[in-house]
Amino acid sequence: MINSSLKKLSQMLASKEISSVELTQMFLNRIAQYNPVINAYIALDSDKTLAQASAADVRIANGTAEPLTGIPFAQKDIFCAKGWQTTCGSKMLADFIAPYDAHVITQFDTAGAVNLGKTNMDEFAMGSSNETSYFGGVKNPWDFDRVPGGSSGGSAAAVAARLCAAATGTDTGGSIRQPASLCGFTGLKPTYGLVSRYGMIAFASSLDQAGPMAKSAEDCALMMNVMTGFDERDSTSLNRPKEDYTRGLNNMQGEQPLKGLRIGLPKEYFADGLDANVAKVVQEAIAEYRKLGAETVNISLPNSQLSIPVYYVLAPAEASSNLSRYDGVRYGHRAAEYDDLMDMYMKSRAEGFGAEVKRRILIGTYVLSAGYYDAYYLKAQQIRRLIADDFTQAFKQCDVIMGPTAPSTAFKAGEKADDPVAMYLQDVYTIATNLAGLPGMSIPAGFSPSADGKSLPVGLQLMGNYFDEARMLDVAHAYQQVTDWHTRTPDLTAFEGNK
Amino acid sequence: MEWEVVIGLETHTQLKTNTKIFSGASIKYGAEPNTQADEVSIALPGVLPVLNKQAVECAIKFGLAINAEIAPRSVFSRKNYFYPDLPKGYQISQFELPVVGKGAVTIQVPANGKNAAYEKVINITRAHLEEDAGKSLHGAVEGMSGIDLNRAGTPLLEIVTEPDMRSAAEAVAYAKKLHELVQWIDICDGNMQEGSFRCDVNVSVRPKGQEKFGTRREIKNLNSFKFMTQAIEYETRWQIETLEDGGTIQQATVLFNPDTGETRAMRSKEEANDYRYFPDPDLLPLEVTAADKARVQATMPELPQAMKTRFEADYGLSAYDAAALTASRDIADFFTATVNAGAEAKPVANWVMGAVSAKLNAEDRTIHDSPIAPAQLAQLLKRVADNTISNNAAKQVFEIMWISDKSSAESDVDAIIAAKGLKQESDSGAIEAIIDEVLVANQAMVEEFKAGKEKAFNALIGQAMKASKGKANPAQVNEILKKKLTAN
């Protein structure tokens, strides 16, 4: 049952094969068993969770259930959820109980979904390994010496270890897709503005976007139906008609369901820096797509190589300002002793933030400073436009772009922790879509052997045009109809002896 | 050396909206601390700003009123600095692209000593939307500073002038004109005590004839016109004395202390913040279309300048009277309502600027809470016009009305005339009889008049009015007396 699709779980709930309380309790039991080692969850509250499950059972009984009613989800700890500890992975907010619900939380609540708990993450979503979390690292369920990726590392491990039916994540530079690749499941970052950011703790406002992290494209589609939609409380939320993201999935049957689909292969995504084994898996996946009827087109995204430097100007610039509110005045960490106001600010922030957050605040403050603004911030904004233009040109030649999600498989905890630039390169293939505001997706495409003899998941990245999520989900679903990579699960017996 | 002072103003006007500029919280003044601080005002993690359309309409209204360029696209930026009353650690403001561009305001500088009154055009550089900060409350909490975020997020329009003013009188005339204008177009309640209208004044001095500006110092947060005059005059003197003593002026922000009447530097330029402005990624650029402008234009009241011209043309008022009556919208509305109630314009103008305004000034009230309604004043002036009462009697009626409840029967003009017996005698036979008696009783005066002493005529009128107990129609007395004296 832990491997059942959302659709299957929904059917089982509807047919009373199982109640939401039973299903929820089963996941809570798994969490109790594995979370002490994996550390995927920061906050758990079984009373709240089971109360939601009971309420869902009432809805199911009285016939007002929706597709996700009664299904237990994990929520990234970046979303404010009323009455829940909401930390964003930071000491700064370690004791913060959110007094209101994020839009995403409200959407899941309204759909009757059950909140299993808040998942671990890199502090303020800044990181690619979950190692910057104040609440400790998260183990990759495929190899507990390795990281799950980040920043949505807790959600990623929870999905991979089946500690939830599915989870939410957020993606500012790859934080849904890179962990999906490293933990072997399906994750989608939607077009910027499709999911309201209200109540989602800001890292870099112009890049942050929430999305689903799940076992399959179909599950992601069902979650997209709940998560998307206009919200007047977010000025960047897009006011467009509601879509059914599952609408095309049933058409992905037969010999060549993707006949006529043009897949763009950017040469920059297959160049130096890509692990050879990862490249091989990605090429095999693309070969599979050709069998499904798709044709491939060689394209170029010439400015994509500038993505990382541009991102590491713009994201820290926005972050340095977004994180100014954590000053110890109204909520959050305040130093126990201080001499005066300035001392209170300095001590509270010095104690409340971790090293990576401080590094980015310093970078951001620097690039916005008088005399540097034009050379860094403005220049980066100009290049950001060029990067977006690259995609506009590319989508004249193809319908969807494919490549690796991450340059390598999961790396060992501690391996890159002291080398920020090596860590930043984890997002080399994912950042461009954030800068352009485009949707991006990672799906399991196979496994790659590690030097120490482990078999580690590899993700294939799909990038689509604006609002083309439904087609991307179809394309991913077609692949998942003929492959079983997405159904593979890690062997958790090793964790049992490691408690 | 002769010095010239150069002054520019930055005015923060609090906009008359229902809610805050980026959230639905109330902006009502005087609530208990933090009862109007919603999640956006507190800047909880995850909250986002949504622009209040009413605030944008206020800005457009102001732009139209000063005939300014209204930007089709303007941008909200973040001004980053730490302060306990600034919950987000940045203020959302407009920096490079403000919603209102260049415009102008014409001011009337009153006569002063040997200098006659004059008009002057003050150029407006820009006006931009921004949010107000909260307040620090010192002493409210034992041993700590309290923070009240009720005001945080209150919509402000910051109006910036060119350095066009050359005296404290001009600066104050501009501030008063602006103060009146924002109330006239109903975008600000103008309450200076509550901080709805606050001025920062940039002052510099230079030798007369020199083109280059001197170094300026900015006097912050002046919330009365009296303080503004005192502060500018003190600051000007201080700068001139400093320069004449061989010193230099450092660019600085200064505060005016009303108790000492002095200005004192708060922080110098070297300590100034680098605000790290950048466009707020949480807000889209503000677009104002021609249709938006037309829609707001349709809600605009007639502006004071247009109304002044109309008063001159329609009512034959002098430019001076018309300007006085359009000095504030309340006065103009009172005047218009009185005329519309049937009184003649010229006497209404005289009464509004005379008796009414004298009374209000004496009692420190505004025309808005005048105890006499326009309809009552109109009725009173109609009774003068139809000769029921004399002007003198009208003043007595006015005094009685002023102290009675305007909705009560005792405040009715005709009732007061009847009760006080003020109706004027206009029966020419009766007046003739009185005059005859007066002429008999005052033969000496009659002789003096005939000998060429004009003054004697007025004395005889006085006697006649006295004999009639003031009720005789003075015009008729004048006429009949003249006839009788010349006939003899």
C-alpha cells in the first residue's frame, strides 16, 4: 500500500477498503520507525494529523470527498501552517508557531488532504544537500552515507522512503528537481506564478515556486490540480483559468503516443562537468523517448552557462532583503543578552542564522550596495533576460527540452559542505528555468553505480514552455508507462540496524 | 554680503484610504497599539504585499490636480534599513520611477510690511507612493521600548518640490497651499497633529547672485506652519552666521526643537545609510492607462483655480474676494451653498469673509463646524435685501443665531426678528413724522447744515435713527431728510 499511487489510494478510501485514519496511522508508524534515522521531518503532531484524517473519513462517508481527500502528505517546512512549528530549517524560527496558513496549505486542507508533518530542508532553502538545516542533515534512503539533495531534502527522503504518500517542495534554483533526481522520484517546478507564494517563506521572491514531489507524473498531476490557482494575496500569482493537469494522461497509450513530439537536446547540457554514468542513463532515457515516437533536435542555450553567476547575484540580493525581517524584534530568535539595539540585531542574527545564509546575505548586501548595483544586480538582470530569450528561441524548434537534472548522483554527506562553489554547481542544469520562469521536471531514468558499489538514482530533466505543465506531465507519464524506474524503492533494512 | 536662502520641500501626506497600502488592515488613527497590525503589518514570514487601488487613485488625483505627468508605468522599490518600527527591514517606496512626475502649484504669498502680496509658481519634481513605518513607544513598557505597528503600512504620497522657494514665507505659503489642495481633492484629511501632513524642509544659503546652490541641511518632520516658519528662519540665520564666521555647512539632517526654537543636527551625511534600493520582486510594476486617468478625472472636484475664475465671472466678485473664498474647499462650499439658498453673492462674500470668519477665528473653529448653516445666513441676507431689517439689525440677529442651536426654532431668522422687534420701519409717512420732530428739536444743527457744515447732516440722521429706536430704514431716512432740508 505504501507504494500505491494517489489514484489507487483514493479508490481504496472511496471503497472503504481502508480509512484515512488507518492509512495515516500506517504512515505515522513508518515515520516513527524510520524518521529518527532519516530525519526527514522537523515537526510532527499526530493529534493534529489524525484529527484531519478523521475529518477526511467523515467527508468520504458523506460523499463530499475530492480526489486527494484522506491522503496523507508531507509539507515542506517552508510553508506556514496554522498552529504548526514553522522553522524554514533555521534556528532563527526554531520556536516559531505559524498563526496563519500558506495558500498551498489551505489548498490541501480544502481538498481534504491530511498533513503528516513538516519536512526538513536547507536553512531558508539555501543549499543543495540539506546540510545547512539547523535540524541536522537528512539521509538519502538509497544510501544513508549520502545526501538527499536540497533544499527540499526532507520531502525528498520522505517520498523515496515512503514516509508519506507524496510531498510538497519549493524550487528556487533546483530544490525540487535535484533532490528528485538524487532520491529517484518525480518532481515538478511549475511556471513562476502558477502556485501562490502566500505563506511560503521567501528566499528569492522572483524565483521561488512551489510544486509537487511524488512517485509518478500522474501523482504530480493530481497534486497540481490542488496546488495551482489564482490567489489575490500574491501579486505575482497568475489569474488564468483552472486546468485539469490529468486531462491528457489517458492518451499516452499505444505504440507511439509521442509521435510528432520534438525533444530539444541542448548541447550545453551534455558538455564538460557531466558525470559519464549520468550522461549514459540520460541518453538511454532519450533513446526510450525515440521509441515512443518522439524525434530529437539538437539545440543550443548559449547563455545557460551564465546561469549560476547570474543566480548567485540575484538570489542573494533578494534574500538579503527578504531575510531582514528576522531581526529579533517581533518574533524569532533574539539573543539572550545585548548592550543596545545594534548589539541586539547583530547578536540575534549572528546566532540565528547559519553560515550559508550569512554568506548569501553578505553577497546580496554587497551586490546591491551603492557603486556595485549596476555592475552586479543590473547586469545580472540583463543576462537573465538573455537566458530567457534563449528558451524562447529554443521552443521555436522543439516542444520540450531534455537533459540531466543534476551533474552527478547523490554525493556523500560532508563531501561538498566546505566548498560552496562545488555545491552551487549541483544546480547548473536547473537554475536557467528558474531565471526564465519556465516549468521544469525531474523523472527517474535509471541508476548509476557509485565507486563504493552502490546503485544510485539518476533523474532526467524535462523543461517546457510557459504553462506547458500538462504536456510535460503527459510526456513523463508516457515514459513511466513503459519503464519501471519510478517504481523502484530503496531497501530500508539498513536503516533498521542503524537506529 | 547679501544672502539668499534656497528652500525645497518634501511632504508626506497620509492618504485617505480605508485600509493600508499593501494589506487590508485598518488605518484609523488612535487605536490601541498593535490592534491594527495584521500579518502583513507585522511582516510575518511568508506574507506578501498587495497594492491598494484606492491609494493609486489618490496619487492619480494629485497628479491631475497639479497638471503633472502621470507615469504609465512606475515601479515599487525596497529601501533597506534596520529599525525596530520597520517590520520588514525595508520600506516599500518608489525610487527611480515615481507614479507622478513633474507638475506645478501656484502659491499666493501674503503681503508683509512694505512687501506687497504676490503669486509664484512652485515646480513639483515628483510624487511617489510609499508605506509609513510604525512607531516606537518609549516609556509605555517598563524598562523597554514598545513598538506599535498600527501605522506601519499606512499609505503615503511623498510630494517633492524643486528648490524654488526663497523665503520662509514662500515655503509656508506653499505648504499651506498644498495642505489645502490635498484636502480639496479629498486624498488627505490634513490633520497635522495626527501626522497626516508632515513636511521635511531642505534649506541652503548662497550669496545673492551666485548660481551654485549652497550645501543643504534637511529639517525633518515639521508638523505645524508656525514651527516651519521658526525652523526655517532659525536655520537660515544659523547657516549665514556659520558662513560669515568662516565656517562651512555640512550636509545633514536636523531636527527642530519647538521649546528652544533651534535646529540641531541628527546625523551627518557620512553616517547616512546605503539603502540598497532595488525593485520589489513581490510587486508588479504599476501601470496607469489613459482609461484609468479618465476614470479618476471624472471623480475630480472643480479645482480652486477654476472655481476662482468662475466666481469672478459668475458673481462679479473681485479677484481678491474670489481667491479668499476659494482658499479652502469648506469655505467655497459654504459660500456656494449660501448663494444657492437664494442670497446675493456679493453680500454673502462680505459676510463670509467678514463676520463669519472673524467669529470663527476668535473661537478658533473652522467653517466646517460653523454654528450657522448656509441656509440660515442666506435667509438673514434675504431679510436685509428685502429691507425687512437693517444691516445693523442683521448683525444682532447673527449674534443670536451664533449661540443658538441651528436646528432649533429659536434660531429661525424671522423668529428672532419678531422676538427682538428688529423689523425696520419703512413706512415713509411714519419716518417723515419722526424727521419732522427731529428737525424741530434740533434747529441748531439745521442751521449749521445750511451754513455749509456737511457733518451736521450725519448728526441729524443719527438723531432720527435714535428717535426711531434704530428701526427706521436708514436709506429712507437719508432720502427724506435730504429732501426736507433742501426744500426749505
